[in-house]
Amino acid sequence: MDGMWVRVGTNLVARVSGPMKFRLVLQPVMASIFAIRSGLADAKAGKRPYFWALLSESGQRASMIKDGWKSVGKVFILALILDVVYQIIEIRFVYPGEAIIVALVLAILPYLILRGIVTRVARPKNAASIPPTNTPLRNVP
């Protein structure tokens, strides 16, 4: 088991200097573009930051994951395909777990982080008085 983790770590580190290293910049940039676009739409709609709402609102979680996947799914699939191509060229074997780790780090992680930040920054100054659209209103006496 320890040998597997050493191999995974070594292979992941080797991607930084190996062929196709352009994707280590290109894919997070693409995910960031989709995150900015979605974050601005969230701010305009008065929604809560994506990652925080994803964790705290269990009733909306399925629709939020579907919406997020619609935005970043293509970048994730592209990251998987490019990593498989890299593995075939460099390692001459395909490790699916490593491809998934790389795709998560290059596509999903930047998207999750940046979408919420953009929503917070782009929110109008008077947004504190406007209730978010994805939370139920409480009756106040």
C-alpha cells in the first residue's frame, strides 16, 4: 500500500515538468472563467456563495451540484482526457485514480473556490438588506 502512494506522489509531481504542462495553467484558467461567470450570475440573483451554500443547504444541494456540473463538467472531462493522454505518452500505462485526482485539482477545486469569492465581491453594497433568493423567508413579527 505504501508503494502505491509513493508511485502516486511521484507521478503527480512529475506532471509539473513533463510534457503537456501547459494544461496545468490552461485548465484552472478555464475553470476560473466559468466560475467568474457563474459567480456574477449568483450575485445578480442574490444567491449565497456557492461552496458555502452547497455545504449548508441540503434541500438545494442536488440542483446546485447539477448547476455547477453544467458549468465546469466539460473542463473536468477535458482534464481527464488530457491526463490520460499524458499518462499514455509518459508512463505508458493509465492510472484512472491519478487522472481523477488531477482533474479534481485542475478543474473542480478552482471552480469551487473562485465562484463563491466572485459572488461575495460582486454582491451589491445594499445586498445585506435583500434576502437571498435560495433561502426561505422567515415571518418576522
